[in-house]
Amino acid sequence: MTSTAEYKDLEAKYYMQVVKRMPPVLVRGEGTKVFDNDGKEYLDFTAGWAVLNLGHSHPDVTKAIQDQAGKILQMSNLFYTVPQLPLAQLIVDNSDVDRVFFCNSGAEANEGAAKLARKWGKLKLNGAVEIITTLNSFHGRTQAMMAATGQPAYQENWKPLMPGFVNVPYNDLEAIKAAYKPDATCAVLLEPVQGEGGVNVPDDGYLKAVMDFCHEKNILFMLDEVQTGMGRLGTLFGYQQFEGVEPDVMTLGKALGSGAPLGAFTCKEFCSVLEPGDHGSTFGGNALTTAAGAAAAKVMVDEDIPEKSLAANAHLVGRLTALKEKYDFIKEVRGLGLLIGLEMTRDIAGPAVAECLENGLLLNAVRPNTLRFMPPLTVSNEEIDEAVDIVDAALAKASSD
Ligand SMILES: *Cc1c(COP(=O)(O)O)cnc(C)c1O
């Protein structure tokens, strides 16, 4: 058996060094738990980066992948294949969008949405191409999505950025109104709750007001639900948490394939302006990934997983709020569903995460002063208790060092 040290040497030698990895080599997962190559057990409160909303190795998803692998994996979109249709139908039946296109990742979903918006601008707005996005957003790592992502750290090395994106403050309707230009702006693209930006929940009414402004100007109101979609906020789609809000265009990724690489951009019928030849993807919506996605979405809907996860939200927020009473450096516990941020007045999230790892908890420091909790939606109260006890001890240690 290859040892952990040997794996690290191989990684250092052969892999592009674009990320500083955490120490364990993970080889197996089950529900909220993952195991490393030495058999050590961890609670996974990163859920494979908000991907494993049903937990690791959900039996229905595993079976769907196994069954599909024995039938057909890939045909290209030139031919009809079976599993993408039940998944598209599940999305449409349980949301306010009418049409779906499957791709392979969140960034690609947003690229597709941006193309759709430009076509809308071409047809309806005298060639408008500009998309308004927000500071602290995250929309992916492609050339265009780095311009859409309003964070200098993601943009600095890649200038000149692709044209056609304007970044304005989040949670600020007036900033969007000020950035809007007739015959230049074709859409606004927002996360219903900013994930990578630090778990930022907008004020009541913000999303609705932006939507109303978009409709007044005939520009598209587009929601990036790559992280918030598929139950993460406590409803199947994040926007369903917000009274009166319906996206014209919605993008999905992360949890959509339950671990298989799958994204989608979706739209209402009125703005379904892409035509044959406008867009495509070799792997997009292939039989294997959509079989996994269809099985996962069926479980999500049939078993009311998002609704049930609200009990876990209450338990987790309750426990973290109790920690806030205990430690005066905890500033705020915020978020919706099982996308929860814990912000501190001190930059100790990094050391706290390292300490949690030692003690069997995978957690993310989304900012130097903010921890992000995004366990599977199927997490139990006992697992939450175990995780928060580990966090409690880690904060006590990190704050005294
Ligand atoms: C993760 C994420 C993306 C990018 O998804 P990839 O699959 O990594 O390309 C886009 N938008 C949001 C909101 C995300 O959280």
C-alpha cells in the first residue's frame, strides 16, 4: 500500500501546484463520514464542497451509476438519450423555469447563461452585452467567469479581463441601478446567498427589488444557484426562500450530480433564445452524469430532504449561537439551511480548521475570520453535536495560541 508520505511526494512531483491541500488522503465516504488511507474517520462538513447534499455514497445514486455504466455512458447530444429527461423534468416541475441545458460544471453553466444573456441583448436590446455582477461573488474560474467574479484575488493575475462584466456591491439595489446602461446592459447575475464570498445573506427584499428592476428594463434576472441549489438553503432551489422571487435564468452545478460532474443552465420560456448551433457540449448531460443526477433529485424531492434539513439547521445554528455566548470573539452566526457561516473578530479560522482536522472534522475557512459549515443535508443531530464539540475545542485552542 502506498503511504500517505508517498502520495504527497507523487502529488508534489506530478500535479500542478494550484492548491495547498489538507493533509489526509481520503479513500472512502459514507453519509457524513469519510475515511483516510490509514482508516481514520472524519465528519465531512464540507460535503465534497457542497456537492454531496445526500451524503457520500447514497445507495440510490451508487446504484444508478452502476446500472447506467452497464448500459451506455455517452452518445453526444446529437442523439436522444434517456436519463437527462427525467432530471430536466424534475427541475422544471419543481421550479419556475421551463427549459434546461446540461453541462459539466458550475463555471460552464454560468458561461452558458452569459451566452444566453448576450443573445437576448442582441435580439431585444440593440446588441447589449454587459452583465452586472457583484463584489464578493463567485461564478467560476473560466476567463469570462473570472471577470464576473467580483474578487480582486481571482482577477489580478489574469488581466486584461474579458470585457462585458461590471462588478458592483452586493445587497445594494442602487449600485445596480447606477451601473445599468440602456442598450449596454443585458442582465444581472447574482447568487441568492453568496457562498465563497463568506456566506452573505442579502437583506429582505433585495432580490425581489433587483428582479423588478430587471423586468422594468427588460434585462434578464439571472441567479447563480450552483452552491445554493439542490436543497442547500432548505428549499430545493435557494430563491424559493425569498418571497416573490423567480429567476429568468438559473444556473446549477455542485450538488446537481451528487458527485458526478454535472451543471445546468435553465431559463423561462420567454427568454429561451438559443437556437440550433448556438451552444453545445460533448459531455454535457451525458447518460452517466444525468443518471446520477436524476437518482439524486428523485430522492431529494420524494423524501423532502430540503424541508427535513431545516431541523438540522435549527440544531446547528442553536449550537453555534451557544458558542457565540461562550466566546466574545465570535461576531455572527449567519446563513440559511445548511450553508452557515461563523464570523469572528480575529483571523483564526485557518488554525481552527487545522485543529478540527486533527480531531476528525473537515471544515472550511471561507475567509481568514469566517468558518463555513456545509454538511450533507442528511446530517444527524448527533453528528452536529460531535462536530460542534470539536469546533468548540479548536476555537478554545486557536484563540489562546
Ligand atoms: C462553485 C461555484 C461555481 C463554480 O463551479 P465549478 O463547478 O467549480 O466551475 C460557480 N458559482 C458558484 C456560486 C459556486 O459556488
